[in-house]
Amino acid sequence: MKITFAHMGNLYITVKALLEDLGAEVVVPPMPSKRTLSIGSRYSPEFACLPLKVNIGNYVEALELGADTIAMAGGVGPCRFGMYGEVQREILKALGYEFDMVIIEPPQGRIRHVLEQVGRLVGRNPMRKYVGAVRLAWAKMTAVDELEKAAQRARPFERRRGAATSALGSALKLVDEAAGISQVRRALEEGQEMLRSVQDPTPGASRRNPESPPRIGIVGEVYVVLEPFVNFEVERRLGEMGVLVERSIYIGDWVKEHVFKDFMRLRKSRRPYDLAKPYLCHFVGGHGVETVGHTVEYARRGFDGVIQLAPFTCMPEIVAQDVLPAVSRDLGIPVMTLVFDEHSSDTGVLTRLEAFVDLVERSRRRRRARDGTMG
Ligand code: SF4
């Protein structure tokens, strides 16, 4: 059995470690590219959301490399994610591919059921093997998050444009190759050192602002927030323009909230829901409510702007987008929405980012002049 799965940012490092440690043979699809998107768009329904299209491209590329089993997460709720598995299975079968698909539904406390589904992928394993594999995968996931955050902090201060991104790439490779938890820890330390060494230690060395770089929060649908190929590397581009970027979601948070807490039947964090309440008080599927809640949180933390990322036709993000102008007006924070589909262009995204960063800086200067502060 050769197992594959779809990409979502650097999640592949965690999933690969988990499955391989449980004895499975894994085929990681090539990183998403124009070819991936073009395959996915050709074979998916036109109005399917972008993540489904890129996933189809990932699966086709992995099946071409010899994968015969697809693992994917199931979902519940008002958006289309719950139908993804079946739709993808039908598309791939219609194309003539022979494969088995294992859809791992949200655990909702049914531990035995999840273990049965995972057992279909990796065969029988003693419990201690599962515990060891989960610990290694967890260590890698945490290291990936830490390194991504360190890269976000380093970019506005890097001496050479692109140095932080290339240090991040080398560090992630070390984490991916680490064979045990102590090696993961060493890889993390080495990676953090690499990311420190690319920065200019001179005070005020930020590329854009001599006092302190502007801070922009990224919110939106989890897939487009985490997958740099589909969001045209928004995070890297902003960082290289001299902006300090923070994301509302990292892989570890997503797994803790949506897999671990669901698995253990623990109460999920209510904070984004409470913050969103004056503007949106119903669950709308996906991450719509979180998008609003995190925008409120960034405004309260004094961020200079927020960018919402959404796939074209994503219902939960359309609802959030409708609400965000009120948040922006009430809390005085500039908010921009970027919507992505297969027709989005690199230049279009770059132009909008540059214009938004200029706007954010102007609004920050006005605010600081009004408050009598520098920067
Ligand atoms: S959250 Fe949006 S993009 Fe994701 S499956 Fe639902 S509708 Fe599609």
C-alpha cells in the first residue's frame, strides 16, 4: 500500500512522519505548482472551491508516482468540505485511476472509530507504537510552526532579500529528515540560529520603517492561509516589503483545535467566537467566524492592518467579508480581502499588496501623529 494525501503548507512533514513511523509507505505529492492547478482545474467542476481543485491535482500527481491509497480528512458543517471526499473520489474514478480512498472523519470523541480508520491505512500496531508516532509527529509539527514564526519575525530585518526564506527551507528540511524527537529538537535550534544569523542586528534595520515595521495580521480560510502556492506567497512578499506578519492560524493550532480537542472531546477555544459576537453570532461553516474574531483581536492588539484570504466562492469567507467593513470602521483598522481562484495572477496580487502596505503606513502615520507618538 502506497499512501498519499493532499498538501496544505508544510503539513506534509507531520503527516509523513506519522504514517512512516507507523510503518506505512508514503508518496508525498510534488509541491503544488502551475501543473497541479491546471490538472485540478481541468477535471473539477468550475464552481468547486479552489482547495478541491488543487487537491485533485495533488492526487493525480501522486497517483502518477505510484500511490494507490489516498488519505483525506472528512468534515461536517454547513460548507462544502463534508462532500469533498466523495466528489474527489468520483472525479478520480471517472479519470480511470485505481485507488482506495480512506476518509478520516472528525473524531467527535469516537477514538475507536478513528483508530479503525487509521488502521485501514497502516495495518495493526500496538498502542505504544501509535503513541511514539504521534509524539514524533507532534514534535515536528511544533518545530515547523516555531520556524515559520521565526521566519516571519526575521524577514523585515534580513540583510539580503530572500535570505530568511532560504534559511527556513533548509531548517524545514532538517526537521523533515530528523529520525527522532531529539533530532527534531536539534533541527529546531539549528534552524532558529540560521534565521537569527540572516538578520541585521543594527537597531532600526527594518527595510520599511526605521522605528518599527508595520504589523499586518493574516486571517481567512485555513487552506489559502496555510498554502503559499495558492496565496502567491503573501506572507513572504509582505515580509520582504518590511512588514511583520502574523497568521491567525498555524498548522499546530489547527490540529490542536480541530483534531486533538475533537478527539478528546475537549472544549474548543471560544475566544474568536466571543470577539466576533457583536458582528457575527452564528456558525457559518469553515473559518468565517474565526476570520471576524481574529480581525477584532488584531485591532485590539494594535496591529496596523489585516488581510483576509479567501478562495473564490467560499461561502463562510463571503459572509465574513460582508461583516469586515463594520469591524474596520468601528475599530479603525484597514482591512483588505484577497480572493483566489485559478485565474488569479501574481502581478495582480503583488500590486494590491503594495498598495495596501502604503495605505497601512499612511494610516499609521496619521494615527501616531494624532496620538503624539513617533514612527
Ligand atoms: S471553507 Fe470555503 S473553501 Fe473550504 S471547503 Fe468550505 S466553502 Fe470550500
